[in-house]
Amino acid sequence: MANTTNFSVRMDSDIKKQCEALYGELGMTLTTAINVFLRQSLRVGGFPFDVKIDIPNAVTIAAMKEAESIARDPSVKRYSDVEEALRELKR
């Protein structure tokens, strides 16, 4: 038998219930699901999924606002297609 140990995790009780129901539908306990997560973390050398904030940074937000402003500005030169814009850039 594998050498096992116990550990405690504090979590929101509603999250625990929802996860137990979810993993129960998959035929496993929450303990098994946690072990799968930990083993996969070891296999990939970190989180087994992307951990990121999908909020653009200040520079990106400023660029998006500038693009919106340009798109609404009637004085900005418009092009009918990409080729026309490229010809203009080559002048």
C-alpha cells in the first residue's frame, strides 16, 4: 500500500458541496479529484491549467480606447480595402 498522509483544507462549504456533486457524477470522490489535480500538477510542472487574469493592462486599455476614438472620428481617412491602405503606407 502507498505511503499516505492526511491534510486539511479550508474551503467554502457551498463550493465543497458543488464539487462533491460534480466529481460524484464523474465517479470519484473529492479526495480522488484532488489527487488527480496534484499528480497532473507534478506531471506538467505547475498548475495543470492556465492561471491568469483576463483583464487587459493599462497600456492595452489605452490602446483600445484610442482605437475606438479613431473608429468614431469622421475626419480619419478611410480605406475600402487592405490593399488601398498598404499602397498609402508605401508612399
